[in-house]
Amino acid sequence: MVYSKEQLFDSTGQRTYSEEAKEAAFLLGGIGTGNISIGSRGEFRDWEIFNRPGKGDLLPNTYFSIWAKQEGEAPVAKVLESRLPLPHSRSHGYHPITGAGLPRLEKSRMRGEYPLAWVDFEDKELPVQVSLEAFTPFIPLNTNDSGIPGAYMTYTVTNTSNKPVDVTIAGSLMNPIGGLNYDSFGNLDVRNAGGNFNEFREDHGFTGLNFTSNAFGEGDLNFGSLSLVTTNPKVTYKRAWFRGGWYDFLQEFWDDFVQDGQLNDLGYDTPSEKNRTDTGSLGVCETLAPGETKTFAFMLAWHFPNRVNGWNDHICVKEEGRQIKQNYYAGLFDSAWSAASYLVNHQARLTQETKLFHSALFASTLPSHVLDAIASNITVLRSPTCFRFIDGRFFGYEGCFDHQGCCDGSCTHVWNYAQTLAFLFPELEQNMRRTEFLTEVEEDGKMNFRAFKMFQSEWTWQGTSAPAAADGQMGTIMRAYREWKLTGDDDFLRELWPSIQKTLNYAPLHWDTDGDLVFDGVQHNTYDIEFYGPNPLTGVFFLGALRAGTEMAAYLGEEETAKKYEAAFETSSKRLDELTWNGEYYVQRLDDVDAHKYQHGIGCLSDQLLGQQLAHLYGLGYLLPKERVQSAIHAVFKHNFKEDFYNHVNCQRTYTLNDEKGLVLCSWPEGGRPKLPFVYSDEVWTGIEYHVATHLIYEGFIEEGLTIVKAVRDRQDGFRRSPWNEVECGHHYARSMSSWGLLIALSGFEFDMARGEMKFAPVINEAEYTGFWSTGRAWGTYSQKQIDGGYEVDVKVLYGDASGVKVRAGGKEFTL
């Protein structure tokens, strides 16, 4: 085994990231709100709150600073970040708008357990110890409170000296309304700005700065506001930094701050001039006795309500007056100040419920790297990959370019892999199913695998109308079954059922050319190509859809339909097994593998049993003979997992290299590699690694599954890549949310809210297990402890209502 058992089963806690971990960037922001990130130095980066991605985007003059004066000593003032890392190779050095020339702290260390992040600072010149806690409220099943455009940022300061210390922490924020650009010297270019206004406001229980502009109407894409507020009573502020030439703005601000820790407001009462904007600062002042600890509480909120009514800027609804649509959060808050007020007024509850979820998840006895994988990919939901309109419609790109979404349309064959959203916010997954089945299905049952029809547009592929995706369409039927089972929402099932039947009946008519109920026609799939002939990827997905269709029809009392689907399943399963089994795993059967480009033939495909893995997750049982399924998934690990990539030849995109470990998409252990194998076959995708690991666990190969997960998390170590951003075709790639399946498999969790039943059967740490569970009704923890040959079990409901749900666990049956 690549790792020792101690490494694979280690549950000692989450890793931390030093200031040198430049890739570590923790997201703050709600579902569909955009976000900012906090880096390992404590810096705020990647400002993505303007309805588009913004990787690498920094907001000028924007940082927190600390002033500390010990009694009888000179004050110390520094930016609340650790020092800037190498290299320092800019053509003109660092521009003053970066604040790079200001003193910073010696060291920092970040720990992130999503949705909470902490940064601890070190500096021997400061007479105090400083740490930061930052988060945006995150409460499973509560989409509104998990979709707030803002964040809590609380600095905790402890006086480590033997004398009183006066402390001011000031947050500075540039008004970005109108957009930011830079010239070749690094000077700020705000050609669309002007009329920007920073106002100091007092409200019930809090004060702060409100950043607005009078240059844009309420329907303009640039319209918006930001607020930086505090609940601490003693504040100091500067609404606008000095409006001077060259670098005067920074000189005046820093000299003012250093002098006495107080900010001198300059009295500007007019908005910024054309092509100009302002920076404002808000400070909190406290005096700390020796050994005393106090908190400096800040809340940042934003409100940019308008976005293009479609995918990216180049595709949208053309009808006059409908090109722009509001974000969902615009229906909850009318301004950034409104969102800040909500954060303040509900702080106790939002903090308690967020930390309740955090503690429920991270109190688990699962290995630390598994928890890391499960939690870290929640970020996809709150990244620019996902957005939500004011009418409640929820959408997702596949991922994100640095500055726009990547691969439009809530792509069915990519989102097939994702599990996180379904188990935490099934309401939003139901929303996606309604779009797919009620808007994107044609009369003949063809489902558009990218949602364009609802935007009065059409998805084209290679210049013509796009085909249906065989894996995407069949997998979406399975996901509709999942959403129903998680929520027990019979109305949802009945609403979608006619379209589900239509899309399922479409399958054999268009992908089965010889009537044996095995797909052998032209089958578009997630590799952006077409498979030909019988193959396990689409064949097993068809089996999963038939099994799901059978279960749904039987529940609805449509016995004839259920019998039809069940008979089709039996015929298809037997024939697919006969055609594609090679004695060790399942293969694609073609007379000439090179007759069509981009096939896999007798290769060992990592995705060959994706449909079976989903069937396990959703409680649909085995779709092919159990012994062969077990052999096949083990073969995937045996042949496709690589201990290093020094000699791996990959002429495609490269995600893993050198000493790294990972699972490639396909291998050819018996030869027969096509001249031009399917695109992506030599690549490594985390979303596939997680689902293969999940399936290995289901089949009893626990160590093999944990090995794959450990390899992924070792690559996402904060130095090579971000722990909170798994890249495939874009940042925060949706497929990575397959990692949630690890929790379901390891806990042996089964759910059926339609019948009010849950089951737990952990396959790890069985003698003393604790783990998180969730359905569409409630969430909580399950624990079991072995006592006298049996188990003492405990199901805690921490949120929602699970009353009446029957539980089977540890050899016991009981009702909550």
C-alpha cells in the first residue's frame, strides 16, 4: 500500500497553512452571492462579488491594520497581514495602492474547516497576540441564511504585556463601484467611476461605512453598494482618504493612523469626481489590561443585484428589458447596509447554527483527509460557479475561468457526479431538476444537457443542434429519484413523472440500434465526444435509470409501467454483462477501435461503474453481478492509480505530475490502446477520483478508497494547489462535489424520506463511530459504541424535524 494504515486512518485533526502557502485561499460569501477569499497571510484577495469570477483580483487600499501602544512605550502600527512573499519582480515595484511598503507582521498560520477559517498572527514587536476568525453563515437546509452577501470577520486581541495597551484595528476599503482597471504603471484606472460616495452611518447596535455611487441607475449592471460595519461601541473613521496627487493618499492615511490610532475624517462631503473613487477606513478602539482579551468585530456586506440574464456576457435573453435579471439575494436585501444589518441583528443565531453544523461535521471519527475532502468542496456552491436568480432558479457552470464562467448550462453529465448540494440543500437540486425536466426536455423526450432553452437560446455542438448526452440524461433520472428519496416530496415526483417517463422512453429509441436494450449507437457523453458500440459508462447509466424508473412507477401505483421498466432492466443488465465483461472489468466492444476517433475499447475506464456508484448512494442496489462489480472497481484502482507521474505520458491537459499520486481516467493493461484514444483519457480529475474511492469503499476496499482520497488532498496542500479550489475545466469545478459520497459510503447511510426511514451501518471505526448525516427534513449526528458484543447507538437531530422517522442501526430499530 502506498500509505501506511496510520496515515490512511489518521483522525488527529485538520492541517494548517503557513504564510508561505500562497495557494491557500478560503472563500467567504453565500450561495449565489459571489465571494472574496482570505489567504494564508490574512490578506483579502480574489474579489468575486461583482457577478463574475475574479481570480487574482485585488481591491486597492483594502486591508486591516493594527495600532498598539503599550503604556509608556512608542506605538507600533502594522498591516494585519504577514509579510509579502517572494518573488518581488514587478517592472515598477509594488504600487502604493498595494500598501506593500507598509510594515507587516512576521508570521501567520491559517486553519480552515469549512465554513470557518482562522488566522493566527505572530510578531515580536507587538505587545499583543492577534487572531482572526472569518466565516459566512452556512446552515444546511436554510438556503436564505446560507445565501447572505457578506461575512463576519472578528479579530481577537490578547494583551501579552504587563502593562495596559491601547489598540485600534482599522479596516480600509476602496469603493469599487464602476469597476477597476490598471494602466501599465500599475496606477488605478477607474474610467467608469465618479459620483462614488462613502458615508458614515449609525444604526441600532452598529455603526459603519456605506459605499455607494450615484453614477448608475438601479437597473445598471454596475449598480451596487458595500458596507463595512462594527458592533464595537468605540469607533474612529475616515470616510475618504486624501484626494491628492501621486502617493499622497497613502502617506496621509498612514501618518494619521500611526500618530495616535485615531482616524481624522477629512470632511469630504461631495462624491468623487469623474474618473475618481475614494477609500474609506473604519477603526475600532479598545484598551486592554495585562492578560485581557477583547474582540474587534467587523462585518463586510455587498449588494450588486444585477446580472446578465443568461450565461456569461455573450449569451443572454435578447428581448428588450429582459437582458438583465436580479440575483436571488436582491429579494432578501435592498442594499449592502440591509445585509449588514441582518448580519448584526441575527449574529447570535447565525453564528450558533453555523458552528453547530461545523462541529457536527468535524467532530466525526472519519479520517482527517476524508473530512477535508468532504468539507472543502462545499466551496463550489458558494463560488462564482453557481448563481441564483431572484425567481429562485439555481444554475451552475461546470467551473470558472479567471474572469468568467466556464462551460455553461448546469451541464447534466458533469453535475451527475456532484452530491454535496443534494445532501445539504436538496431544495436547490429540486430546482435544477425542474429546469431540466420541465423546461429543457423536447417533445420527443430529448433532454438538452445544457440549460439554454429557458434563456430563449439553443446549445449548439460543432455547428449544429447539440445531441442529447446519454450519460447526462440517464443520470438526471437517477438524480430526480435521489431528490425524491431525500425529501419525501411526493408532489415533486408527480410533477416531474410525465417528463421522467418521456426521457427514459427516449433512450432505447435513440441509442439502441439493434433492439437488445444495450446502447450501441452514437452516444454523446461527459468526455465531450461520442462513444460507439456497447460500453459500460452509458450502459450502466441506462440500468440505473431503469431501476429508478421502476421504483418511482411502483410507488405511484403504475404497476404496468413498473413491470415494463423492470423487464427492460433484466434484459439490458444481462446483455450488457455478456457483451462487455472481459473477465476482470467491463470494456467497450468494437470490431475496430480505430474506426471512430476517441474510443476506449478494451481499456480499463475509471468511469465504467459510475452509474453503479450512484445506485449505491441512492439505494438502488446492484445493477450488474456483485462479484463482477467488485472485480471491476478493484481493477480500476489496480490499473489506473499511479504512485508517481514521472514517466506518465500525457499529451492532453496536465493536472498531476512529478512525485504526485493520482488516478488516471483510463489505462490499457492488455494493450489495444486506440491510435487516438478518447480525449482526457490520460488526465486526472478529482471528481472521478472521489467517486471511484466512494465505490471502492462500498465494495469493501476501504484502504484503496482512502488511498485515493489521501492522494488528492496531498496534491491540494496549499502550496501546489488550493485546498478549497479543485480545478478541472475551470476553478471550483462542480464534479469535485462527488467527494460528499465518501461520507455516505463510510457511514453506511441509507435514506428514504418518502417512507420515513434511515439506516446507518458504518464501515470504519465501527467500535466507536461518530458522523454527520442529512436529509431534506433534518440533519444531525449518528454515534455508535460497541458494548458487550452489541452497540449503543445515538441519533441526534440538530436542525429540522425528523420526528416519526424510523431508524435501523447497530442491530436496533427505533423511531425518532
